[in-house]
Amino acid sequence: MSPRSSRAGSSSHRSTRPPGRSRTLRTMTDFASAAIGDLALRHGGLLRDAQLAYVTYGLPTHCFTSSHRFAEGTAAAEGSWAPLVGPGRAIDTDRYFVVSSNMLGSSYGSTAPRSIDPATGRPYGPDFPRITLGDIVTAQRRLLDQLGVPQLLAVVGPSYGGFQAFAWGVEFPDLVRAIVPVTTAPRTVGAIPVDAMRARLAADPAWNGGRYAPGAMVDTMTALREDTLRRYGMDAILAERYPAADDRARALRLLARTWAEAFDPHSLLVLGAAANELDATADFARLRARVLFVLSTSDALFPPSLAPAVMAALARAGVAASYHELDSPYGHLAPGADAARWAPVLGCFLAAVAAQ
């Protein structure tokens, strides 16, 4: 078992509720913010007075989850991981202290393009510095230092959370006992169409060279998100509730617009560019963590055909790794939408790591 961590609650944190209580997943308004200081970035430059948003579940023990749902904002219809986290669940908050961290560069309380640049007194906007997955997990490491967490039982996350899981494993091999990257890949160099997204945003008359007015880009961001949700497999999830195609389209558009009203276009570009540099495979030899790699049979973004090469690379690096294929019709969102189908696998894996 890893060392027991101290309880959160220093003056560098602010929270909407007392820390350390066991509870089920809540909304993005139920978060704390940690001041993690000045952050030197991998591509140069300094991000001054950085903040990182997070939420915790359970009492301080030894588990950490890097949650993509928290990174993007919670929405039950989008396949929240709520069925996996809580008392008696796979990520058991009666047993583990779970820290669900937002990302540097995201739009939900962490330092990001819409944050105020201390040097200018106005939002960073298009001047936000280039960041990497290494910067993102380094910021999370600082958060954990403040929370008094000396070691992680596991880093668990789907999609972009999976990118972070791989990054944690190779960046901080001595701190992580296991990683569970889900519906994701360890190498995404050039995979995110950032240039196409930027061109689509710039075509909106409201773009104004990237200095758009608040709310001015919502329509374009909604259209982008609709396309993304379809690729994720949201139609299959909504079809059960909305059999009629028109009703389903309206529901999908509402989900997309809700996200677009909260998410900053520059954050979309910044995080996409960071993902385009990820290549954890080059550093697999640094991994000391056990790995549970999970893909969905119907995921068009990260199909099961990726698994043989990833597992072979892990084996060559001498990494103890296992693979689970989630048989689900819900595409990229399957890990949350079909949580019951793989929760026992995740729970057993975490329990085995904790027992070592």
C-alpha cells in the first residue's frame, strides 16, 4: 500500500464545500482551486501565478483519477464516470482518495486562455503560451504536493484523461503505481486537426483575430461540438431516449450548445496542439507502473486495432500490462455509458495494485 496522504485544506485552496467527505460525483460548480505558483513551460516561457481546478472524493488514502469528464465538464448524458466512482464502486471512495483534476489550458477554473495575463491585465486569448502534456501533468503534480499525496495508486482516465495517464507514467515513474488509459492512445502526434479547427473558427466573422467578444463564438463552437459528439458515438446513446431522428438531433444540439457556452475556443486549440505532441511510446522504458489498457469495440477514434502494437511496445519495454476490450455500441463514450460492463475489471485491477 502507498503511504497515507495528509488532508487537504491549506490557505492556497478555495472550495465550495468542506474537503475530505465521501460523496458521489457532482457538477463542475463543486470544485476547489489550487494556486500552484509560476510554472516553467517545456517550450519556454513562464506561466505566472497558475491555478488548477480539482475536486476530491473520499478520505485521503492512495488513489488518483485524471478524469476527462471533469476536464470537459460534467454532463450525465455524455457518459459521465459517475457509475464508476463512489462508495463500493470500482473506484471505491470508501477505500481510495480520488482527486479529479482539471487541466492547465482548459475552461473550467484552471489557468487558460480566458484567464487574465498578469503582465497585461487582460485575457491571454491568442497569446496563451504553448503547453504540452508534460506541462499539464507537472501542474497536477504540484497540486498533489499541496494535497500531501506522496504517491499515486493509479492514474485513471478516458480520452484526453488517457493521454494524461500515459504522460504521468513516463514523466513521474516513481510516483505512479498503475495507470489505466481508456479509449485513448499513447501516441497522437499530428492526430488532432488543430489547423482545420482554427480555420473553421477564423471563418466566423466574430473571430476578430482571436480577440472575440464573450459568447460571440458560441454558434461555431456548437457546430464543432455536434460533429465531435457524433464521432464520439452520442447518437447511439441518445437513440434509446429519442427514437425519432429529429428529436435526437435537437437533443444532441442542446448538449453541444451547453458545452459551447462554457468552453473557450482558444482552449480547444491549445489542448489540441498539446495532444499533437504526445508520444509516450518513445519513453515506455521509463514506465514502472502496471498498465490496464482499455478500448471500446465501437470507438471510431481509438479502435481496438490499436491494441496489438501498443501492447507489443509495452512488452518490449518490460512493462507489466494487460488489455481489456469493452464490447459496447456506444463508441468513444462507452466507458461511462456502459460502465457496468467493465467496472469489475477496473475494480479488480485497482484492488490488486493496492494489495501489492
